[in-house]
Amino acid sequence: MDVLSNVAPTGVTTIATDSTVCSNIAFNLSSSYTGSTSGQAYQWQVSTDAGTTWNDIVGSTAITATGVTQTAASSYRIGISQCSGTVEYSSPLAVTLNPYQDCYCTPTYSSGTTYGDLISNVQIVGTTLSNNSGFVAGTPQYVNYTSNTALTAELLPSTSYTVNVSTGEWGSQGFAAWIDYNDDGAFTTSSNPLLNERIGYTTGTIGSGYTPGSINAYASFTVTLACTPPAGAHRMRVRCAYATSGVNIDPCANYGYGETEDYLITIQAAPSCPNPGLMTVPTASTNANDVTLSWLMGCSTASNFDFEYGPAGFTQGTGTTVSNAAATLSVTGDTATYVLTGLNSLTDYSIYYRANCGTGDYSAWSVVTNFTTAPSCFPPSAVTVSNVTTSGATVAWTANPLSPSANYQYLLSQTNTTPANGVVAGTVDVTSTGVTLTGLTSMTTYYMWVRSDCGSGDRSVWTSVATIAVNPCMPTYTS
């Protein structure tokens, strides 16, 4: 029977499948040893300080190590012992780290922009990034704009921005965007907010069909930055893919049709008063003269907030302000609500909000939120037309029980275009639930709308149109 020596092999060198790797990209380790492995034990080690300190790689106890990753330049060696004897180490091998700029995947498409599936415009509202690149089919499917200093943006942590995008000639495009916060050369999509680098996407796809010679569709989606991302310059990727919902788009995978664009953006230092999350206005919480606003707290820890509101589309700075208003926080502390009062019924509003952290410290203003207040005056129903003659007709309607004391207004037109709710010119006031129309032109079609007038400028929406076809004037004969 052969007796094994307890002397481990010496003069072994370390081998790696790659001498330069990208952060968190796996590679394999092996050694130059090719002799008998009987009675041997192995332990791979790593050093991140050029061999001064060595640490065991957990679980790497085979003659080869597979799936090794690193986030900093490191050295590797294998320790070999024979029959529990003295451990001999291989000569160390340094594996360097590629610059992260060289580690980004190149997104691919089978057909790309050949038929007009492309990104024709990217704009981050409120920043200098606005890239109208046109919609000519057959342009490159991947464009790297990171060296173009005119196409960049400065963004604040915890802040939401509106991104406007548009397609080429083909619709059914999904869009998504990422920022490589940690500069590791990868765009990570994760349910963990501390790891997630996807900042926004379209819900579903936008546009449909083919529109030769013109942009097929436009869309806006909100992007929200993390609470405390590293300040400085980072790569942002915007990608579109045909027939793929934005939420499902991968930053690197191959798709059939579409385009990808990379930009360099700068993230500023985290503000001392972080921004709250996105606002929603549930339909059920909108009343005639008030609305319950609700928003995610996001990165904010404030309890007071400022609001500015006005007619839909108003210019910020010209609206009505509510300052230092105390919000109501949910039990879990992740949602805040506030009841905004003093509104007009049946009115379209826009609103902005910000956290008020006290002593003049504020977050940035939010993106706009729109809502419409409920009516307090309700329209009549069952509009009927009868007794049509060559010059007149009778129109009647039923009072709405929710507006029992209302008067009424009607509008008569020869054009079938529903009037806006605020229209007053051309209306006729009546106090009863019907009217006899006279002086109409024979063989002419009229259109009529009716609404309740509850006083003090409070009016309902218009009813559905009532059509009046005036009878022709028939000739008469004496014999």
C-alpha cells in the first residue's frame, strides 16, 4: 500500500479566466497544478490590499473557484494542504477592475429602427435635457450621448420629474429609464428601493399602427430619484421596445424593434429638506368645494407642507397659496393627506406642493397634479321635443331632485357642438321645466342643451343634446 506524503505541492501559479473584469461580473479561478489530488484540501483566498491581508473566500474549497465576483481590484491565491500537512500557497494573481464606463451592456435589437420604431424625442421637464433627434427610420438602434455636454441635466435626489418622450412612425412602443447610481456599469431593476436603479416607465405601450411621415405618439411619465443617491455624474439610459410594456423592458436584453439612448446626468447633493412622493386625488375624495389630497411621504419626514393651486394649467407663481399646512399622516407614516377647501364646484384645478421643514427650509416643488371638483348643481333629465311645426317646437325636461329649487338655462344652436360648462353667452334663462320655441326657420335642424342654474354662478353641466328638425313649409292652394 502506498503511503501519501503530507508535503503540499509548491511552485503553483494562479490562473484566472480574465485578468481585467467588470464589477460584479463573474469569472473563474484555477491553478497550474496538474498532479494527483488525492489527500489534498483547498482554500481560495482574496486580498484587496495588494497581498497584505488575505481572507478566505467562503465556499471556495475546490481545486477551482467558479462564479467569483469583485467590486474592487483584488489578488487571488489557492492554499493547498496534503494530508493535513503545512499549507502551501500559489503565487498570487492580480485581477484588475475595468473602468465602469467600459462595462455597460450594449443593448441590441433584431431589426432596430429599420421601420421607424425609435425614440424621436427625450425631454426632462425643468432641466436642460431636451433631445429632438427626429423620426427618420434606419438610424442607429443605440446612440451614446454621454459625451454631448449639451444633452445633460442636473437632478435633485428624492425629486420627481416629468419625462416627455415620443415615438417614430410606429406605435405600440413601451419606454423605460434607469440611472446607474452606484456607477458599477449596470442598470439594476429591483423591488428593493435601496438597490433599484429604474427611475420610471410607461404603463403599457403608447401609440398604435403606422403613421408614415409623422410621429405616432407622445407620452409623459414620472421619474423619481432615490432619497440619497451618490452625488455626481451618472449614466442614464432611456429605452423603447415595440410591443413591450414599459414595466417589462430590460436595459440589456435583445428585442425585435426599438432604440436605446444613453445620457450623462448630474445628481446634486441630497437636499436638507427631502421631497415627498407622488400625489394622488382619488375620485371619491373630490367634493363640490373641497378635495382630499393624498401623497406618499417618500423620502420626506416633514409634517407641514405648502400648496399652490389655480385653474388647470395655471402658471406657477400666479396661483393661490396655502403655507405651512399640517398634514395628517397614516398609521404607518408612509402616506399623508390634506383637505383643501374653498374651491368652486365643477372646476378643473392644477396643484403643486412641497415639504415645509421650517426655518425657511423647503423641498423642491412637486410635479403638477390635476383634479376636478364635483358639481353642487345637477342637470335636469329626460329632455323631450314635441309639437314641432314649420317655425317652432316645444321642449320639456324633468327637474333633478338634487337641485329642486333651480332655474334653468338653455342654448340653441345650428351646430352640434356641446358648449363648454362655463359658457354664458347665448344662453336663455327660464324658470319652468319647459319652453316653447318660436321663430325657427323651416327645414332647419337645431340642437339644444339645457342645464340647471342654482344661483350665484353655480350651474350644472349641460344635458345631452336634443335635436329639433323643423318641418318644411308646405305650399297652400285656393283651388
